[in-house]
Amino acid sequence: MNTFKVNINRIAVFFLMVFGIFSLGGCFWFNSPKHRKAYFPSEVTAMESLNTPFNDYNMDIQMLFHEMEVIFSSDRNSLPGSLQYDLVGRTVSFVWDQQKGNLAMQEVSSSSAGVQMAKNLAQSTQTSFNERGPYSFGTPENGSYLLFSRDDQGFFTVFSKKFQIPYSVSTSQEIFPGESSFRILSESGNEMYPCLYGKAFQKVNNLGSRNRAEKLLLASDHEGSFNIYEIELPDNQEVITFLQSEGLKQGKKLGINSEFQDQAPFISKSRLVFASDRPGGFGGFDLYYSDFDGQKWSTPINMGPQINTEFDEFRPIIDPAPYYQNSVLLFSSNRPGGLGGFDLYFVGIPKF
């Protein structure tokens, strides 16, 4: 009788275990991800948590993972009757819903040093003049830099702002240790939108960039209209050391330029994106791209009506987004339907 009871108990435990496994399995199956692969939307989407009724444009980003630091230009701090652009820093997150198969973007609000970095870095550059066109890069050995342009001389000049990652310094005073400016191609005219590229160079994040930058691009109107210029970087000198050295640098116009305004270049891998008001577009400034084959840049291609409008699209930024099935394009536009003036947008594009 005792043996019988023991066997009955064992059988009961066995069925409870099996039932539990099937229950958990059913529950797991019911809640298992339906959309494991993440995509950026194919339709242009407003970055609503960053936009205001003022002008918000000229974005710089860190390499996109779950959270991403962004710095952009905005006139939201202008006094009544004035129009002054400052750099504004925020941290945003992209969350892919594996059940619904959609992407949500929101601003991250936190007092942590990492989340506050972009905000505090941008604030450290603000003056009574205009700051535009941010671009950040760095190396673990030599620190990180934010490049931007300021019009304190009556025209825009490139500035560099050195900064340190909070957890690598001992006091808050060491985070933003200095700022300098330099003319690159000419003593007059606007010099804006610097960016770096090289055969294997990748702009990654504040902690560093992968491989050596071989060339610098920027937009300048010192010869009349805005054109995109290329400057060779020496392989035996740090980028900032070279830019701060005395004397103007030798630059050449890229073959992609037109007789019109070619502006706001940005490179990721071997793809260059920029804004131009050349004929053949959809109106105002349109976004274009060109690929480098190791010898020359391809004929620029308009990004099409799914991105461009009869209004202005400006300062494009692209990111390979390695954890997504497509890449992402971020830009600004004054198209209708935004909160006012220029707003910030993003859209999924094919891998490049």
C-alpha cells in the first residue's frame, strides 16, 4: 500500500511537471516575438520628442544602438525679435516592438552622466552668436572633439571643442577643457559642416573612431556659392593638430559640385550625402547621395520624392545601423505638417 502511494505520488508529480512544461511552452509560444528583425519605417517620420515650434536642424549623431546622443542647432532659446541658433544636446532611444513590429523613438530623461553628456556639451558651446553644423569624433588616446561653426567674425568659422567622457575624469571641470577656432581654406567666407572619411574610417562614438581619417570635407562659399571641398589629412599628425597648425590648407572641389549651392556634406563608409538646390530636384534644397569607388565619386543621385519635397530638406546624416535590417537617414525639413520652421526627421533606407 505504501509502495502504491509512492508510485501514485510520482505519477502525479510527473504529470504536473509535464503540464507545467506545456503550460510554460504554450505561454512562451504565445508571447514569443513575432517580429524579431527590426526595421526603420519606410515613410519619413518626425522626431517629435525633439522638435519644437522653432527651427530645429543640423543634427549630429553617435553610432546608433539602443540609445543615441544627438546634438543639433535650434533657435528655441532666442530672445523675442531675434533669431539666434545654439547647439542643443539630447539623448534618444529607439525601441523595436517585437510583438507589433513597429519602432518608437523617445527622448531619454535621466540625470546620469552619460545621458547628460550631449546636453552639457552642447550648452558649453552656446554664445550670443550662432552655432551650427555639429560633428563629433574622437580617439581613446587623444580625447574627443566636437566640431561646429560659429559666426563671431561676421561669417562662419570652424571651432573645435574638446571634451572628456565623465567616467574618465575626476572633476566636472575636466569634462570640457577647451575650445579653439581655425580658418581652413580662406581668411574670409563661411566654412561649415566639416566631416571626416577614409578607406576604412568609421565615425563611431565619443570614445573613438575606427581607423584613421584620411580626408576632411567641408562646405565653403569663399569662391562665391557654396561648394564641397576635400582636404588631405597627413598620416603623421592628429586631425586637430593639423587643423590648428598655422597657415591655410590646400583643398579641392569635389567633382559632384554644381553651379548652385551644394551644402552640408556627411559621409558614412563610402557614401556621401549632401543638400543641393541644383536644377532637376523637387524644389528648394533636396538631398542627394554619391558613392566612392576608390577612385572617384559617382554622379549624385536625388533621393527621390519619398524623401524630398517642394520645400527644403537639409543636413542629411546616414548611419549603417548594424542591428537593423535597413539603414537610417536623418535630416531636417521645413515641409508642412511639422511643429514649425525646420523639424528633424528620420526614415529607413536600403543598406549601403
